[in-house]
Amino acid sequence: MSDLFEASAREAYRKQAPLAQRMRPSSFAEFAGQEQLVADGRTLRRMAEADALRSLVLWGPPGTGKTSLARILAAASGRRFVAISAVSSGVAEVKQILREAADALALRQQGTILFIDEIHRFNRAQQDALLAGVEDGTVTLIGATTENPSFEVNAPLLSRVQVLVLEPLSAEALRQILQRALTDAERGLGASALRLARRAEEALLGLAAGDARTLLNLLELAALLAGSRGQSEITRELVLEAAGKRPILYDQHGEEHYNLASAWIKSLRGSDPDAALYYLARMIEGGEDPRFLARRLVIFASEDVGNADPRALPLAVACQQAVAFVGMPEGFYALSQCAIYLAAAPKSDACGSSYQRALDAVRLHGALPVPLHLRNAPTGLMRQLGHGAGYRNPHDDPAGHVVEEYLPERLRGSRFFRPGSRGHERRILARLEALRRRSTSRGPDGAQAPRKSGADR
């Protein structure tokens, strides 16, 4: 009676489970996508077929098959499958599982697969509790994470596992999952005989964004809306209604933050305003702090545009002030205006590279003495020592420029600032070259000046 009751309870639970859970693949034949891992001859398929499964960390976005693959591997290997979530489990539970796994291995010669969902949420002590069991083979660990294991899994544990990368599911893989859910009468929606309009399918594939769980959840809700209204077809309008305002996948403190910020800056640097606006919108919709976005624009204005367009920095600072004053959501106007301007502006990294050359000289030569004629002389003693002697003010010259030496003796002739030839820097370069020609042709007294020495740094 007990077995019958448990079987009945499992069947009732299965029928009430979400469509995404009911349609979870149970074999490689049913699994769609991730061909780089599960196709014939690929890593996971070879491991399963050779019964040579080793501890793994499956790294990929949500809904790409990490949990399903762990269950398929356990079934293919005939090992016990124990699943826990790093969100709700601790060291005590991990140690208990390791003891039970050791007993199963000793008494029944049966190995155990320990699946830990969101393993990146385990702290260092919790991860360390796994080391001995993974090292001696008491358990085969399969961890699932959406975060980069290089940052979230500690080095000792990472050295004992193989990291496999899962990609967002392709449109073709999502289409296979969709068709299976629509036609499977036992687990899916096949019994309802609902049709799926072509534009509704396109909407589902687009909204899913490579996530099978999102795809099936949207399909299930759209089917529920269609049934409640007596419709035999799932339309695009029903899909969009089911989707509502979907949250954008984004983690302000995770790898996605750094990936998007990097793509945004590189798009700005590459003078692609369309890509810059796309990544900006992704970050804003994902809830990124607008102060971070404005700060990056201010940095970019000097780092990557600089004097090729001197208006870039004032505009970026104005953007930062506007965002702070206006706030969000209207702050996106200033952010998008500034991003478009900076993307379209001529580019120069001369400000940063020139400073770096000057810094290299400081570090190489140390605190060289300031030339006497450039030193301030507020006291009689300092004037007697020659401070300020011979200094000539450029404002006193009709041309506004005098032939003078400003660098310390050991650095005479050094060139730290090297303007480019784009935008306003062309004018800066032309003026500096004219002044240098004047300096080399005339000495302080108007006579021909000797050639200066020094490294061109």
C-alpha cells in the first residue's frame, strides 16, 4: 500500500509540475543543444559511454541544460544521484552526504554523483569540505554555476574538477524543445492540440534568449491564456502578454557586469554608436547604477578621445551632473547623448600614453632637481642662490613664446607628449612643431641655438 501511495503521489506531483520540469530530458537522445559536449565523440558522451565520469563544473547561463546533463550522466552511469542547492545547504549536510556515499561504495560498490546547483554560492569552508571526498573518489562532484568558476570556485577544488562551458541554446535547439513540448501528449501540451502561430514561435525564440526554461515557462503561460479564452491557437499577442515585462539577465556584481561594461567601452572606442547604445540599454534595463555608467563616460572622454576632441570631457562631465540632477529613468537621455557623441568622436589615447611616458621617467630618474630659473624666489636668500634668475615670461614676448628649457638637465630634449593626427590633435601637433622649429633655429638671444641632447622618450 505504501509503494502504491508513493507512486500515486509521484504521479500527481509530476502532473502538477511546471512544463519545464515535466519536459526535462532523460537521455542524450532527448537532449537538445550543447553539441560541443554531447555529440558523438564529444567530452560528456565519451565519459558516459566509457564509464569514466570525473568531477565536473558545468558553467553556463540559466536554462542551458546543466541540471539535465547531471541527471543524464547519473542515469547513464548507474550511480546514485544526490542533488543539493548551495543556497540552502551547509557543511553539515555535505559531510553527511559524503558519509552515506562512502557507505554505498563500501557496501554496494555503487558510486555517488553529488550535484550542487549554484555551487558558486558555497563559501570557502563549504567548498573545502568537498575536497577529500572528491580527491579520493567517494563522490563524483558535478557543480552547476552561472558565474565564472575562476572567480567563484577556490583553487584547491578547481584543480580537482574539469570545467565545461555551456553556451546559450541556439534557435534550432530551442525549436526542437518547443516542438517536443507541443507534441508530447504525456508530459507536454500534446493532448490540448494547440497550434502555434509562426509569429508566436518567432516571439518565443526571441524572448527565450537561449534559455530553455524561459521558453517553456512562456509557452505554458501562453497556452493557459489561450485555453482560458477558448482559442485553439497560441498567437504572438498571447506570447507577449505572457512575457509581460521580463527582467533582463544582469548581475551588477557578477561576470555579466564586466562583460557588458567591456563590450560597451570597446564599442565606444570602435566608433560604433549602435553597439554602444545596445550595451548601454542592456545595462540600464538590468538595473546598473547610472553613476557607474556616467563615471565610465567621463573616464572614456579623456582616455580614448582626449584632445582629438576637447569638447568630449566637458560633455561627459555635464552628462554626469545631469544624471545626478535628473535621476533615472530620464537620466538615460543624457547617457545616450553622451555615448553617441563619444562613439562618433575622433579617438586618441595620447593623454594616457603621454602621462605613462612621463611617469616612467619619474620612476627611472627619481626626483631630479628643478632647474634654478624655474624655482620660486620669495626671499632674498633664495634670489642670492640664483632661484628664478634668467626666467623669461612668455607673456612678455610679442609671439607669446620664448625659447626656454623647462625639463631637468638629464631629461632635456625628451618628448613625452606625442599627439596623434586625428581631430583637434592635428592642430595641436602643427602648433607644437612650429614652436619646436622656432626653438631649434633661435637661441635665447635670437642667435642660432645649438641642437639639444636627450632621449626621445
